[in-house]
Amino acid sequence: MAVKFEKKLIFLEHPRTGSTSVRHALRSVGGQPHKRHTKLRGKEPTMSVVRNPYDLLTSWWIIAGKDQTFAEFIIGCNDPFMVRNERLFYFLETDYILTFEYLETELNDVLHKLKIRQVRLPHHNPTKGKHDYRQYYDDKTRSLVAKRFNIEIERFGYAY
């Protein structure tokens, strides 16, 4: 899904990064929903959110039902809803990339720059039963994520 402000901004959602909260907040200040962000065209700047891959993968694994071990999930994580072209974050050509860890502050910085009213982010879709992501990792799973998603980890300065 996406949210569009005509001639100002297109927000491209990425699952489990706080995108639902951003979508709700943007719609509250006039953003219009758009179901197929892959079909959006225009000259508006684009915006998306990233999150620490180690943290993000634990949320996805918990939601997926844990039908497989965490290591199997990391290796087989190819659902196009989550990963495209072997990349965890597939909207990296966006004009504004927000980080989950500083989401409300960074979002409001962008909105201010574009002369869109600032927002408070509601907390939508927290992963029920999730603990600190480090509790889910051992040396093997930490290494799998570091190798598989090294581009994202390096580009955004994430670490375990």
C-alpha cells in the first residue's frame, strides 16, 4: 500500500517497519490511500522506512507462526511480501528513507520540509509476545543475517 499527497509526496509501505503507523498518520493530515504502490508514477518525491534487519526478521518470524526454526526462516525468507531480488529493503531509490528507530522525528522533519502538517505516530501492529531481538539469535543465525543482508546493514549502519 501507499499514501499519496498530490504533487508533494508518495509514501511506500514496507511491512513491519512502522509503515502502518505512518500510513494512518499521513491519512489523518490529508494523504490519500493508494493500493498499488508499484503502479504509482509521478514527479512527487518518495519516502519509505527501514528497520534493523536483525530486529525486523524476528518480528516476521514470530508472525509467520514459527513453523520452522529461526535459521530455516532466515535462509528461506523469499516471500515477495518481505524480500525482493534478495533485498530486504526494496525501495532504496526513494528520496526520503526513514529509520524505524527514529521514525516520528524523521517523518516530521520530512513533513515540515514539504509543508505538510506534522503528526504524532500511533503505535499499530506491535508484534505480540516479542522480546528484545537479541534473545532470538545465536552465532549461526547472527551470521546468516549478516551475510544475507549485508548491503542493508552496511548502508544504514545497523549492527547486532
